[in-house]
Amino acid sequence: MLHETANGVYCPDGDFHLDPWHPVPRAVITHAHGDHARSGNAAYLCAAPCAPLLQRRFGPDTPIQALAYGDSLTLGDVRVSFHPAGHILGSAQVRVEGKAGVWVLAGDYKRAADATCTEFEPVTCDTFVTESTFGLPIYRWEQTATVIAEILDWWDVNRQKALTSVLFCYTIGKAQRLLTELGPRIDRPVFVHGMMIPMIDAYRAAGVVMAPTVPLIDKPRGTSFAGELVLAPPSARGTPWMRRLGELSDGLASGLMRVRGVRRQRAYDRGFVLSDHADWPALLQTITETGAGRVLTTHGHAEPLARFLKSQGLDSGVIRTAWEGEGGGDDSE
């Protein structure tokens, strides 16, 4: 029912592409990250909470049709519906039902609790297309509260040394999740890079409660940020923008920080293992809960995960896509 094409994953029975990487007549979008939602498509279809984020990215006149979670729409010979993916605000699995049965393309997803988005909902299907960003047994996440405590301890040590704490994180999803977790635990605002402001505003407009933030750009030159916490996208690291922060300690919040070699290579002062993707146990749990007889893996460690699933007796294969998962270099992730 779904096929690889030069433009992306295509459903011929419904005449639409899912998260295409080149402009197409109709794009069905799982979520607002830059590797999944690209500009230039003639029409967009997404889950209702995702639409405001796409409008922030592409402009208010973007032709977007939005469906509430669980509602369905007939496109050609198939019925399409969106179901919560738990990845970021508005993220969705796409359920496609037609003559070939029921397929679910999960996009990016996580199973950890996150107050910024609707919790993941397992969807029964015949064929499940799963991400595999962290599809190796080494990837196992700590409880979110444990990681937040590590961040607060790091910030406290830096405050005692009069250092600015600069925490790099993705602009859509990760920044807002951090601000939501930090909110009840701190008594001062968090400074943020200008790139983060539009999506923080979009999350607040959606009713997400976060710690108070102050745009760094609002502070005059010469302002001291010693002892403060600053959130910034990874692309800001090493740029002239950082000069105004004075002496600092930097960290990255990412699932990639689970691997010692990556931590060493990227040379952050601290790495905090916080991901908006499913870890290895969550991937296997989800695949089991779908009841799918066939599982296709994509982006990330797709081939190792597919091999493992085959060894467990599942019909499994790989779909090649241009989706990048965590750490693909897109600050919107």
C-alpha cells in the first residue's frame, strides 16, 4: 500500500505522500520537524495540533487541512486517520486502511510521559512502519525526572562558579519539554536564543505551561549572564552570538549523549541523555502492541532493528527515507 519513490513514501491508492522530501501535490505530515515537514507542497494534511506549528514554519496562508486525532478522511480508495505519537506537540501516527489491509506509519514517537504533547496511542495494524533512530540495545533512557535533576545540579554548580549554563537543545519539542519540566523546579526565568521564540510562543498558545522565558536579544549588550541558564539551538554553538555570554559551561540534551564516543567527539562539557524518540525497549514494546505481522523499519538503525525482528520470527524489512531522526543537523528537531 505504501511505496518508496524519489519524492518520498507514496500511497498510490490515496494519491498522497507521507512526509515527502520534495514538493508534491498532497503531503500527509506526521509532525512539524524539518526532516518530516518541508515547504513547497501544494496541500498539507496533518493532525489538528500540528497545524499551528506548520503555519509558524511555512506562513499563515499555507494550504493546511487538519484532522482531530481519531477522525478519518477518505482519500481515493483509502481511509486516513491520525493517532497520537507522543513525540512533540501535534505529532501523529498515520493509519491508512484500504484493500491491502491496515498500515500504520508511526513517524517519530516516544513512550515516555511528556506534558507538552498527547501520549502515544498503540494502533492495531497489519503492517507497522517504525522509526529506528535509537534501534540498538545500547539505547535505554533514564526517567525524565532523573535527567532534569542532573541538569539542575549542573546549573547549580555553574552558578556557584559564576558561569553561564548554556544548554543546547532542539527548537521544536525538546526546548519546550525542558521548560515544562523546569517550570515547577525553578524560581527564575530561563534565557532563550531568538530562534526558539516562535515555537515557544506556539506551545504557549496551545496551552502548554512552561517556565518563564526571556529572549536574550531583549537584554542590552554588556549584560552579565553569570549564573543564568540559557537554551539555544545546536547551530548557535561556536558562533559570534556566544561571545556575549561570558565564561560558560555548555551541555547538550539528546539521546545521542548515551554513547561515550559521541560525547567525546562533540566535546560538550556535559551531555544529558534526554530524547523525544523511543529507546530500544520502547521500540520493541510498541511493535508488540500493534499486533502487526509485518514491520518495516526506517531512519536510524533500520537494518539492525529489522535483522533483530527477523530473528524473532517477524516478517521485517527496511524502507529507505530521507528522514534523519535525532542529531541530523536540523535545529527544528
